[in-house]
Amino acid sequence: AQSVTQLDSHVSVSEGTPVLLRCNYSSSYSPSLFWYVQHPNKGLQLLLKYTSAATLVKGINGFEAEFKKSETSFHLTKPSAHMSDAAEYFCVVSSWGGGKLIFGQGTELSVKP
Amino acid sequence: GAVVSQHPSRVICKSGTSVKIECRSLDFQATTMFWYRQFPKQSLMLMATSNEGSKATYEQGVEKDKFLINHASLTLSTLTVTSAHPEDSSFYICSASRDRGQETQYFGPGTRLLVL
């Protein structure tokens, strides 16, 4: 079975400093992995997607994530945080055969001025 | 492209009444739509998967008679919460994908349901 674990429930950074949101996955096959962002009382927006092409995936708003098979990790990073980045972030893995998405528990990112 | 809308965005109803939530793909045809439920400060839990023209597939523990799903066209799916109770209060989010088994899902903005 596939699963994802987001290692931090809450991360707080200062504006202009780097962001690191950690995610580990478990899968018996080569998975597709996603990061989604959710602003308060809003739906989810796709930040980026990994599908066994390049291991370093660039997404929107300056975010990127690196797929590391040896570490079963898919951490999300951004060089410089902006106030508008404050939101809930979900690491997601697709089920075998695609279609169903399995969500991590979420990481709340706070950005201090 | 790939915009999904939900209506209403917020609804308050009395216990025992039924509430219908619509999910529409505005600029693409959605072969498959998904319904999720999200409690405060928690992750999304998949409730059911619906394919156009066929019956929805419900996840374990989700009452199909309580949460009626109709995917009547390639751009519209509806979720009806029947005989709603306060414990049904939640944030309901739909998503849509272009093809069966297609991994990328496009999410709607969600519907906040409050049952009094």
C-alpha cells in the first residue's frame, strides 16, 4: 500500500529565509508524487508533480522538490519565503494505476515578517 | 485551463434536511470526479469516486445512502447529504480529472456545510 508521512505538522520561517517542508513516502512501485497548497477556506492548488522523469521538479511560485528514491523522500523547498506562502501544504502520492490520491497529514507553514 | 467550481461555497441547514452540492468542470470534460471531506486542521479524506454514466465507488466507511453522488454529465457531479446531522458539518471538496486513472486532479474551492 502507498502512504505519505509529512514529518512536521507546523513550520515557521521568517520572510526571506528558506523553506523546507519534509515528506517521506512508502510505495511498492515507482510512485507519482505531488505537492498541493491550500490557503484558508480554499480548495487545493497543485504546486508541482513528479512522474519518474527528472528527479528535481520545479513548480509554481518558486517552489521545487527533489525525489530521492534511496531516502524515499520528496521534500519541498523554496529559497526565500514570502508572506503569501503562509498556507497548508499537502504531500500526496497516487495509488497504483492512478486515479486515487493519498494525502499526507499536512504541514502548516507560517511566515513571520 | 482546468478550472473546477463548486456551488454553494457555504451552506447552513437545519438537522434532518438534505443539502445538494454541485461540482462543475468549467473548461474541460471530466471523466472522473472525486469527493473529499476535510475536518478542521485535518487532511482530506476521499469519500467516493464517480465516473460519468456509472455508479459512484464509495470508500470504506462512507454511507452511500447518506451521501448520494450523481455524475450525470462530463462537466457536472453532485453530492447530496441526506437527512443531515450536526456531525455532517464539514468542508466538502470535489476534484476532477480528464481521464480515468489520470493522476492529476483539479480541485474545486470547497463547500463549507454547517448543520444546526
